[in-house]
Amino acid sequence: MLKYYRNKASQINMDLLINILIVTTTFIGMECIAWFSHKYLMHGILWFFHEDHHQHNTNLKPFERNDFFFLLFATPGISLLLIGLEELSNSFWIGLGITIYGLAYFLIHDVFIHRRLKWLRNIDSSYFKAIRKAHKAHHKHFHKENGECFGMLWIPLKYFKR
């Protein structure tokens, strides 16, 4: 009987480890997908939706056309969460990784960098300062061509220098 419970506990630990690995891998993969889609879709055929995000407009609106991408990226995450919810299948854990990335994107890009909400204003970390510098370098380009720094979390080392 004791052997049964040890095997069961061991299986639960292995399942937990695999699920954490799926969520982590998905989160990292989302940075790659975000970079690719930002560079080749948002600065390509979907520029119409992203263009207003690059305009320096003093007439601040609560939403931009660029916010359309939130729906585009949230849909697979929410769908996979719902599909995998009943049995906590791999679909659920992949959806969770996508959703956590979406939350990180919202907090870092919309709240910390663009200050759309008054949170996270006192962060004094060299990593977050580098993220802000890289994003500022990205936004110095008002057109879809000649862009740089298309990722959010992985940034070139040169932005860590003072």
C-alpha cells in the first residue's frame, strides 16, 4: 500500500514538473512569436493596425487600433485554456503559458513602458531601464521600415550600457 502512494506521489511530481516545463516553454516561445509577428506582420501587412502606436499624439485616447492585437493574441490562449480545462490537458498548460505572457506583455509594455496606467512607475532595475531604452529606440521610427528591437523581454546588450 505504501509503495502505491509513493508511486502516485512520484507521478504527481513528474506531472507537475512537465506542466511547469510546458508553461515555461510556451512563455519563451511566445516571445519568439511576438518578435516575429511584430517585425513581419505589425510592421508589414498589418501596419494599418499598428501605425497609430508609432505616432506621437498628444490627443491620448484610451484605445488605439494597435490594441486589436490584444484580441488576436488572447484568442488562442483563452481557447486553449477552455479546451484543456476539463482534464487539465497539455492544451490547458499551453494556454496558461500564452496567457501569462499576455499578462507580462500588458504589465511591461502598456503599464511600465507606455504608462497607460499609473502602476509600476518606481521600478529602478537595470533590466527594466534597458527594456525602456530598447523600446524607445524602436519608437524613434515613425514608419514601418527600418525598425529595430521588435521583442519585449529579450533585448540587445547595448541597451544595458549607460
